Amino acid sequence: MSQKIKIAVDAMGGDFAPVEIVKGVIQAVRETDAEFILVGDEKRIMEELKDNPLRSRIEIIHTSEFISMQDSPTSAVKKKKDASMAIAARLTREGKASAMISAGNTGALMEVALLYIGRIQGIKRPAISTLWPVKTGRAMLIDSGANADCRPEHLLQFAQMGSIYCEKVLEISKPRIGLLNIGEEPGKGNNLVVNTYEILRQSGLNFCGNIEMSDFIEGSVDVAVCDGFVGNISLKTGETVASFLTQILKDAIRKKFVAKIGALFLKSVFNELKKKLDPSEYGGAPFLGVDGICIKSHGKANAYAIKNAVKLAMKAYESQYINKIKDHIGGVQKSKN
Amino acid sequence: MSQKIKIAVDAMGGDFAPVEIVKGVIQAVRETDAEFILVGDEKRIMEELKDNPLRSRIEIIHTSEFISMQDSPTSAVKKKKDASMAIAARLTREGKASAMISAGNTGALMEVALLYIGRIQGIKRPAISTLWPVKTGRAMLIDSGANADCRPEHLLQFAQMGSIYCEKVLEISKPRIGLLNIGEEPGKGNNLVVNTYEILRQSGLNFCGNIEMSDFIEGSVDVAVCDGFVGNISLKTGETVASFLTQILKDAIRKKFVAKIGALFLKSVFNELKKKLDPSEYGGAPFLGVDGICIKSHGKANAYAIKNAVKLAMKAYESQYINKIKDHIGGVQKSKN
């Protein structure tokens, strides 16, 4: 019934590329009816693919260039025009792929997406969305780092795009939208959020008002919006504190036990933690406002995460959320930029 | 040799007031030669003090008003002119106390400090400093929430005050100053930090450049500066993620063990965690830029934390860091705001 979807996957992006990326695509071939283009170093990709019988649904486009996690986004994107993620983006732009997936350098991927895929007309600032583990499941933070300085109309669009994405792709009805702030009362916060509050209140969205990070982690909203500077600092604070804490606890548990029992115990407890916090289950999150499906997977994405990113990309494609954004935002508001 | 110091303590501030506050002051009477004024509900204070023989060094000033953690700062400060923290601030202003300590509502305490103690001439924006547990010990984040919108000259003053405080009170020579950002390269970040970078570079401070939250937690600087919106969101993200994670792990450990062994094990492991993260050891951190010593203890401060806050207040008084700020900043820069 559904059309054959072709997905371009950046084989070279992420800490465990290309091994886990290729493995993930093989799993996706098994579990979906999509076709794939793996973009990257052919020799290294073939080391994983070998003579896998599922190979027929995987095309390889060779390139020797790729952008690493350490590369500075702007200069890397300028210099490496044939980087794997750049080729994947052009395939998406040209309609040779229905969607692209990368676990690579986030900043570079956003630049690549804007340069080669472009933004939706009427969207002033495409944004990075991230899915956070929260007490009730997952919730989205937009913008997580694309736009360091924002105006209220940008935050409004983040909220609108997040709402459409949650409704169409994550199947959440009437997504609850919050404005990330340092207090709950209207009037709290910096000029940006004070001026955004009223605009969101009148937006027709299911706006729940100001929220603090504690409300967000409680699961009180589906989408929290903020400027990309605040979002990125918050994201990195969360990741850093989580890994610091985990390390302290691992050390403490190790100290209390003789080696083998300690290791066993550690494994069982931290598996529980991993289950709750692991981003693999969700595969990734899209760059919203880009005029094509560009799913960013976590830098530590494993095969399972990539397989789930494929499923997410397929769902995103079928949901036509980009057309909905175009109708709803691009159509209504005439952009002055 | 040292003069008798008198410290005004808000007996009603914090989650465990007045019990833990009074207990902490009793401990401080034992371990220091300071004198104390406990401000709060006399009957409740006396329930703790009873006929303690150390009572002679503790004066009580009775008030029935106090500001709770849930009160909205601005209106509470306006309405409750005789709130315990307000009286403590006036005692400090009038020289009847050398310093004040409160574990109460942070926003209200800052308003009280500005209203009754006032700011140092030449300091444009007093700021909230917080001490974070980091891999190498502790590091300071300024501003943690007093000033939602800042200009570069404000961040410069946060850095200058933080540097002086670390040098004089925490005895760190040449304190390392970082600018909290979303990337390390100069030119990264929002307009505020881009414009602050060069000012800090030329400030004569030991400026280490842009830092990300991961660098901060690694212990790469002694002081990180940011606007109060970013600082507060980051602080609350850190606290919320830490408590979320701890809860998940506690649940996991409970599940793996039969009740009693689990509880024992839990206690021993989480004591280790507590030791690393517990703010009690440090007592608190000052509001910088206020023209008097106003130490904010954590809302969950126990007796031990209050005792340490007293020692910190004494050290702060003896170090004369406020005079140093006056000489160094108030004197050099003629304020326009």
C-alpha cells in the first residue's frame, strides 16, 4: 500500500560509524520495506555489508570526505562539499531520497541541511529539536542549539512546528506547549520570554504557560520552547550532570563490592537506568523548518537507534508533517524574515 | 586577636527552619568565638534553644512574619517588612551585625538585600553566585538568577567580583574565569557572549575563554559567568536531572534486592554520592555586589551547613572582600547605571 520509500543514511556520522550505522540499516531492511542509500567510504561500508543477501535494497554512494564530531561546522561544511552528510542532503533535495538520517556533528548537519535542502518558505529560523527522557516518557525541547539569538516570532514558530510534529508524527493529540522560564508567573524571565508569553497565549496552540525545567522533567508538557543558546546550555548541563553522577555512583558501587559481584550488580542496575534514558528507542529527532526530512540521531547511536531512526523517517514521510507546516505556517504568515 | 563578630541569622528560612538553623547556630557558638542574633519566631526558637548554656552568646529578635519558599518575592518583600530576613538585612545595614545568613527564598532574599543593605557603588547588577560540585572540588557560577537580561559590562563585573571573592575568601590564587558558552571558539554564542568575550580578554583577569558546561564540570575554571536567565535554567536543569537520575537508580536498586539488604546497600552507596554533591560542606555562597555580607545557604541546609555558613561569613568578614571590590571596581569605573 505505502509507496517504496528511499532513505539516504550518512554512514560516516556518529561515534560508532560506520559499523553501527550499516548494521542498523541492515536491520531496517529486514523490518521495513524501505530502500536505502548508504553514503560514505565504500570500502569500510563493504566490510560490514559483505555478501549480505539483503544488499540488493542498499545502494552505496562512495565518498572519501566526512565531517567529524570535532570539525568546526562552518568551515567543514564550506571545505567538504562532498562530505557524506552533504551528499545525503543533496539526494534529499533532489528527490532521490525521501528523507535523510545522520548521527554526525549537529552544527554541521544543520548547516548542510540549510545549504543543500533549504528551509520551508515562511519559516524564519529552522530549529534543532531534541527528545528528553522525562518521568512520563519523552518530551521535546526546541530550539536545542541552532539559533543563539531569537525573537518572539521565532519561538512562536518553534512552538507551531513542534506542535504539528508531535501531532502528526508522534501521534499526540493537542500537544501541550510550554515556554521554558525561570519562574511560572507571567511576567517572569528575560525580555524574550516575557514578550513571547502573550504571543503564545493567543496562538491557538495548547499553551500551558511558563514552565521550569522541573516541570519539563515531570512531563507537564510535550514541547518546551526556548532560544537555542538556553536550549543548548540546558541540554549540555543535563548530559554532563547525568554522566558525572553516573560516574560517581559507579565508583561508589565498585568500592563496596569485590570486583566480580560489583560488576554484575552494576550491570543490572545500570541497565535499568539505560532503559529509561537511552535515546535509541526513539531513533532521533528532526530539524524542524528544513524543507525535507532530516533526522538527527544521537552521536552515540547504535544499530538499534539507526533502525528506529529509519522507522521514524518513514513515519515522518508518511505523515506529511512538512506539508502541514507549509499550509499552516508558510501559508498564513508572510515572512519578512 | 580577631574582633568579636556578630552574625544575624534568619531562623525561619529554608526547608528545615527553624530546627536545623538553631541547631547550626548552637554548633557555631561552640566552634567559633562569634556572637549571634537569631531572627524569627521566639517561641519556636526557644523550643530548640531551651536552657542551653551557650545561650548567652545568642540574642533573639522576635518577629512573627517570614517569607516562605512559595511566596512571590516582590510582593512578599513589599508586604512583609518585618519578615525575619528583612530584619536580618537591616541589622547588617545598621552595623549591628557584621554579616547575615539565610537559607530562605532566594529571589526574596536578593530583593531584601538590595532594598535594605543596598548595592556597592559602581556595581551595576548584584548577582547570585552558586557553588557547584565539580570533578576537582567546587566551582562558582555567576549569575545564577538575579539578572535575567544582562549586558557585557555586567558579565565583566560578575567576573571581577567572582575573582576577588575566590581569591580573598576561598584563597584561590589567580582564579580562572570562563565565559559559559555553547562552543569554545571565540565568535561562538549569542550576541551577549560574543560581545563579552573581548572585554574579558582585555580585563586583566585570568580569563580562560569560552567554556561549555562539560568543561565547567571537569573543573577547568573557578568561576563561570553568564546572564542570570541562562545561569538559573542551567542550575535548575542540573538539580532536576540529578534528582531524576537518583530516583531511577534508587528504584532500580530497590528492585534488585530484598528490602533490608537493599536499604543498607542504598545507604552506603548514596552516602558516597551525598558526600560528593552535598552543599553543606561549603555552607553557602554570597550575593556579590551587595554592600554587606549576605550569605545564601541552600534551601535544604541542615545544622552542619548553617555552622559552615557561619564560618564562611566570618572568613568573608575578615577577608574584607567587599572593600576590595569597592577599591577595584567601584573606584575604577564611574557607573552610568
